[in-house]
Amino acid sequence: MKSILLHIDQDAAFPARLQVALDIARETNGHITCLQAISYDIFTPGDVYGAAMAAALPVIRDNAEAQRAAIERELAHEGVPWDWHFVYGMAGQRLIEASPLADLVILGPAENGMGGRGPSSLVGEVVLKARAPVLVVPGEAKSFDIGAPMLVAWNGSAESAHALRAALSLLACSCKVTLASIAEGEGPGGFDLPSTEGARYLSRHGIDCEMVAIPRGEGGIAETLEAAARMRECSLIVMGAYGHARLAELLFGGVTRKMLSAPELPILLAH
């Protein structure tokens, strides 16, 4: 992961994702691009004459500059190369525009203006449209051990294959990779690609893995995957995002949506 795109915001999870970005950059000799975006759009619906925008923008700019100064002071002592991009516009769109030459985009799980209730709309937008995998870091993360065990959620879909391929450089550093599939019974949800194909792909890149089939727990697929990762002391879950129709995900709550509501450990997503 030589080029890491880090979303700068003042949400509670930011210190965690900054630390994770630093840990990954150190281990991979990577470069961190800090992207800080301020949008005028948040004032548009109820601010016909622009009065609220005119009053609030100087405060928002001052807060953004104060945050930038504090982060730059910290980065100056971390020994990791970095640069800073300050832009106007919606954060999701600006991150997507900056993603084509990024190896990884790092976001928080609850950057949705809802106090952390439910999955982030920003994450969903960036995962679906960015040209790079997205690493979602929960606010409770203290660090990222790149050599720890990692779990790949495998359902044989193109999305899970994309996620596996996108995570390759991180998986290569792991002491143990588990390719986990959830047994859901027979039916149209069967695997397009068996887990043996995923294992064969990893082996071509010099990565051994353990293939496991895990019975689905009473709590559902998301809870089953998280429990399997905890049991193996994993530092990361890798999974394909929005494998079903996005409308169905939003209406009925797919695995991706549930995993992002309150992730217990970092999740690497690719669509």
C-alpha cells in the first residue's frame, strides 16, 4: 500500500484511522495523502439567503485550519511521508476524484451526521464509486498489526474476488490468512467461484491460507464473520461490498450494511 488516501474530518473515529494509516504506511513504506473537504452544500436547503452560511463558514474554516495545524504537528514527528489536500465540496465526491491513483482509501464507520447510528452513507458512496479499496476503521482501534491473522469473507462472488485481490499486499504480511465461507444451504445463492479458486489465487502469490466453512450463527452472517475473526485474533476482515442489488441492501439490510453499522475491527471493502 504505497499510496494511502486518508479522509480528514473531526469525527470521533479520526484519531483511530490516523493511527492505522501511520501503521500501514510504516510497514509498507507508503505515503499518506490527507484529504480535508469543506462543503457549502450543507447550508443550501434551509438557508435561502445565505445568512447561516456566511456566519458559519469562517468558524468552519478556523476549525479546519486548527485541525490541520494539529495533525501536521503530529505527522512531522512520525517519520512517514505525507501531503495535504484541502478542497471545497462534498467529501465523498472529492475522495472518489482522488482515488484513481490510491492503493487504499481510509474512512471512519459513522461519518453520516447521524451520531453514529447506522452505516455511513459516505462509506457506501466511496466503496461503490472509488477506484481503490476502502478500509473502514472503527473509533476503538488503537493500532493496526499488519502481521496479525486476517480473515477473508468468501462467498464466491465477483465482489469477494475483487476484495481478495485488493487486499493482497496486506494479506502477504499476515502470519495467517483464513478464507472463510458461511454455510447458507442450497439455492440460487451458491458460489460462482469456490473457495479453492481463492486459495489457488493466493498460493500463486506465495500466500498460504486456511479454508474454513463456518455454520451461520443465529445472529446472522455479519455476526458470524465477526465472531470468527475475534476467535482467530484477526486484525482485519476483508470482504466484497454490496454483492446484492444496492436497493435491496438499503431496504432489507445486507451483510455489508450490518458490518458497517458498528464494526468491531477494521474492514477492507471492495465492490
